[in-house]
Amino acid sequence: MTDTNQKKVQITIPSDTVATFSNIAQVTVLDDSVILQFAYLRPNTTTGKLVSEIALSPKHAIEFNRALDATIKRHFTRHLNDAGQNNPTQEDKSS
């Protein structure tokens, strides 16, 4: 999000908030929204439970995708470098 007109927003997180683990996700794209559904599928079973559902506008979905992509690339590139492994960008430069 690079909008120069951004306003600071204060978000309160209730003290009883608990993170929920999800090991499966589904993305549904409609004309006016993108729906992200997160579920937990029990190991060695075919039963699961929906743990969260988030509806985004297409614009917010695109911004979320960019932020998630950049964060994951930055995080895993750092860990690959810490482990002494080359990231694909470095390998491409040496070819």
C-alpha cells in the first residue's frame, strides 16, 4: 500500500484473541469480491472444519497479494541465505 493519503488506524486486539491454525485454504473469485476460506483438516482423515472466512474487495485482494508476496520472498530469501543456500536471483546472475 503506497497511497500517500493513508491515515493511521488504531486496531485493538482483544486479550482473549487466539491464533487459529489452518492447513488448507480455498480462494473464490467473484466479480465484486475475493473470498478466502481457511480450514483445518485433521491428519489422516477426510474431515475438516472451517476456521475463518475473509471477504476482500478486488482492490484489497490485489494489495494483500502484493504485501504477502513481498513478505514471503523477503522472509524465505533471508532464511535461505542464512543456511548458505543461493536464492534463484543469485544463481541467475552467475550463469
